[in-house]
Amino acid sequence: MNFVGFTSGPDQILPSEALFTWHQDGAIKLSTKGQGEFARAQPMSVPSLLERATRRAPERPALAVKRNGEWQKWTYR
């Protein structure tokens, strides 16, 4: 699909009828069903989600891996 004219950043809504994609730049149709917090949430890209987590909780663990029996952790900072 050609998204010419849709260049206002990662958190935009692109037209699509597909329910899934394997392509990193693919668009999907968002569900309008549901209740509660998730039904009211605005679409957000992964980069924007990470930026928000960094701003809100820079000292919280972002990634953890067990190496040689010990956990190594990295914060969002």
C-alpha cells in the first residue's frame, strides 16, 4: 500500500482494512470494540511508547536478562 501524503510522524492513523501485517511499516485496521481504558486509548507507536515510559519512569527496569545465574537490568534512563 502506498502511504504518500501520510508523513506526519509515527503516531498517525493510516488507512487499512488489513487485520494483521508482517511488514514493519505495514498498517492495520484498529478495533473499535472493547470497553474501559483500552477502548479510549489513542494509537501509539512503539518509539512513542518507549519515549513516554522514559519520561514517566526513567529509573524503572526496561530490560532484564539472566547471565551466569545473575540478573542484569537496565533502566529506561
